[in-house]
Amino acid sequence: MYKAILFDLDNTLLDYDFSERDAMQRAVEHHRLPEIANFEWDSFRSVFAPINWTYWIERVQRNLTIGDVLYHSFRDTLEQLGHDYRISSTLAKTYWELFCASCHPMEGANELLGKLHGRYRMGIISNGIGEAQRGRLKTGALDHYFDHLFISDEVGYYKPQREIFDTAVRTLGVDHTEVLFVGDSLQDDYHGAAGAGIDFCYYNPLAKRLDESFMPAYMIHSLSELIQMDVQNQWIKRVPLT
Ligand SMILES: [Mg+2]
């Protein structure tokens, strides 16, 4: 049936949220920010997040590198909190190095990849920065499982654009109908796969309610469910609610 299985990376195979928070906490501690009077970690996080998101969204239009995004985000955060922001450049560099070398697999990811490896062509389609995605997979010794990585800043297209899915299918030498794409995002992964005519498996670990307008071929709450479907060769598609 399927000849290739493609995965989203962040919060599907790797715990992005954990890595991001952990790398930032370690960077902040490395530069001894907690020793500054009035420094509060929770405030730092809550101010940083929306600032960083805005720079990240605008980065293509404003032609910003990831280094620029991080530098501006740290600078604006520290300035807004009334702290000395001259440390922003080195703080951004430390954070990025730590993040690129971090790897926290989602529960069941290692076992799943081990079971599928050698039986399917495998790849990643990720919206992100190649240096980070490749570095994190290498840190976790997971990179060898994949024939190809399709990362938006390298491919020049991003999910849900159809082109990044078409590039993956063409490179893997399979037909669209022979590919399963697994991801946790309805916005990027579901719509992208649907637009490209690829079967989508919605990884929904928090069991979020699925609006009836979404009709993924499969929905799983743990990665081990995918192993079961493969082992039993029971690819029984969800019947959409009507
Ligand atoms: Mg994701």
C-alpha cells in the first residue's frame, strides 16, 4: 500500500516545546540573567514569546536570518523588561547553539522509526531552519532513519504550500497515492497533505476535538498506534462523520 511515510518534525517526532524552553533556560542561566535584580523567568518567557513570534512570521518579508530574529527578539524583550540589552547578541548565539544540539523525542518516536526503517522510504517535511532540524536529529542519532529531509528554509517552500509536498514525492520517486504524511498540525500538515492529494495521519496526543470539516485518513493519539496499523497491515481509514 504505502511505499513512503513522511513526518512532520516539531511536536510530532521531536518535542519542540520542551527543547525550546530548555535551551532558553540554559542560555539565560549561562549568561547569569537570574542574578539580575527583578529578573523573573516567567515574565521573560511571556514577553519573549509574542515578540519572537512576530519576528519569525515577518522574517521572509523583512529578509531576516534566524540570527537576526533571535537577536531582535532578545533585545526587545530585555529592553521591555528594563534590563541591560547589550548581552542580546551573545545570548542569541548561546541559545541557538543549545537549541540546535537539543533532541527530545516524543514518546514512542524512537521505537516507531526503528520499526518502519527499511520497510518504507522515509522523510521529514518541516517548516524550520535546516541547521536546527538537521542538528537536532543528529544529536538524537535519528538522522540515519531518513532518506531525505525537506526543510522549508532549504526547499524554498513551506507547509501548507503544495510545492514542498510535491518536491518530497518527486524526490522519493513514489506516487502521491503511495505516501502517508504524519503530523500534529491541522493548519500546516492537514491542509498541506490534503492540497497535495496525500493521505494524512493526524497525530493528536492531547485528544483535541476534531471539527467535522477536517477529514484526515487516520487519527492517532500515540505514535505506537501507527506501529500497530503497520504490523497488522490494517490501514482502515476513518469514516468521516456526516
Ligand atoms: Mg508540528
